[in-house]
Amino acid sequence: MNLRLNRLTVSIIILSLICLVSGPVSAKSEIVPGGPWISDNQTVNLNAFSSYDELVKSLKQTEKASKGLVELEVIGLTNQGREIYLAKIGDPDKTPVMIQTQQHGNEPIGTESALKVIKALSTGNAAAMKILNELYVLIVVRVNPDGAELWQRENDDPTAPDRRTSRYIYTSGGVGWDINRYHFSDWTDCPLYAWYMTDPVTYPYPENPVPESVAVMTAFLNYQPIWMVDFHGQATYVTDEGENVTSSMLWPTNEDAAAVVDLSKQLCVVMMDQMSQYGFATVNLYPGGPEPGIARNAYGIEGAGSVLVEIKGGIGQKSNGMLVKHAVEQMMAILEATADGSLYMADPDRVEELDIGRTPYYKQIPANGNEDEPTE
Ligand SMILES: [Zn+2]
């Protein structure tokens, strides 16, 4: 398909805008060496990531080889008609847990990690069964396949309006919607609905206009997982010590999600401890807002433990494998800790250890950053 040909190679300039991070901020002058940094002129071969066709083929092969352990469900259709897949692994009578990846099309690492986790669990080997004897593992793989094919943050919707600040419209006008602002179990709770009621011409949204958000929320409500962890990609940051941040995390910060904050923090602590044993990994805190339609908040409001994980997005051949492994380790750690109960022994207050600073590191400062805006 033409789209596929167009995305074979993309300049690092585009990649550096992943999750449109804030600026202007001066880069730290003293950076701990060792990278992996991507060089300014390096092009990134997107063949390292699965195309939609490859993704579907991989999922179907895994399902077929799993002898019934993995079942695929199509939970929705994108505006371009692509099917959104939920991989359901194990016994539906066990405790359900849920992971989602790639709400933002140009943040692909979590999807590659999820494919590896699904494959590992599909073997039904001893390590897999240790998890599957306790848990029903649900993974929405690539929430935003249209955005992935177009290599853009938003979904594909040419009718998306121009963004109006503080109007709860998160879009690129004429391009698409930011899926991660529209997770509502009841659309009438969304500010867009209230504006529709007063001005339906300007805001023609009697229903949620973002099919990907609806698909994930519907699957969540259907299976009622005890937690939902959402994998994204961010730019490159350094800690106060000058260390290269490989992932950042945050729990729900909307006041209606207070009941699940401890469980969410426990998930963070488990992932933090898992990564602390690896020299390549540095994990810190993500600064996110209270908007109710952000998945991290939305699924917390619905009563599930909920975490945002942002994997470092300075993607290049040198670091792809490391970053995919990073998210695999985080996914497996929370599955294992939930299955063996150690999750519930973790001290939630230890998330304080994640507060080790966060300064954007730019080879070039983006011209259009907005420092006040969380970008998850
Ligand atoms: Zn994102």
C-alpha cells in the first residue's frame, strides 16, 4: 500500500516531535555519555516496526499456534476501516488485567513489546502458566492503527476541528483527534457534550467522535480488569543526575480516581524495581494533568488501578531492541507480581523514588513547544 511505502524512512526531525514535548528549554550541558543517542542526520527505518498487515498476521499466527490459549477479538473499527484487536490470553474465569499500546500512532515501542508478551504467554510454558493460572490477560495491541500507518499522533479524521484551547478539543485540525483525551464511559460527562447542548452547530458531537477511545472503553467495561496500563512513547529526558531517562510513569491524578491511587502506585513501584536491576534503564516520574478523558485518569475513575508508561522515544536502530525489552520487562513484571500477590505487598509511597528530575534533552529545540501542556 502507498502509505506503507511512504513510511519506510522518516527523518529524525519527525521522530523528535513524538509526543510534542515542551520547550523552549536549554539542553543540559553535561550529559552522562553512553546514550544511546540518535545522531542528527540518522534516518530511522520504520521497517523495524510492524506494519498493520504484519501486526494482524503475527497476532493470527500466535492465536492459531496457541491451541486455544489466545483468542483475538475485534473491539472496534477505525475511520479507515481497520480492525482494532484485543488479544485475550488464558481463562476468562481468572482475574482480568488489561494493557493497551500505541494510542498515539507514532509511538510504536509498546506494541512490539506487547507482541512479544503475547507470544511468550501463548506458549503455555511453566513461566506463562504461573501467570495464566491466576490472570486473564487482555491486551489491546495498537489502539491507533490508522495513525500508525500515517505515522502521526492522532487518529485519522479529516473532519477533526481546529483545536480551541480549553474547549476540550484535542486535535490537529483536518488531521485527527488525540485518542487519549476521549475515554469516557458516559459521553455526557465530556465537556464537548455540554457544548454540543448549547451550540450543536459549532460542536456537532452528540456522541463520542473518536472510535478508538470508544472501542477501548467498551472492552474495558465488558471485561472489568482490575488494572489498566497504557504504554506510550515520549522524547528524550535526563534526570537531575544527567541520566538518560528510558521510561516515565504516573498514576491517576483526577480526584475521582482517589480510591485506586495506591494500587496504581504499587504497579509503578513493581515496574521501577524491575527496571532497577538493568544498567540500561532509568525510570522516573511523568508530570501529567487531571483531565478525565486521559486513559490514565479515565480507567482510574472507573475503579481500576491505572498507570501511564512513557517509553523513551528517541528511536533508532541502536536503541530499538533495548526499548522494546524495557517495556516487555515492565509488562511481565506487573503480570508476575499480580499473579503471585507481591504487587499488593509493594509500598505505594516508594513512588517518591521516581521523583529524580526531568529535563528535556534536545539536539535542537522544537519551535512550537508548549511548556504547560502534558503530552501523554
Ligand atoms: Zn502518547
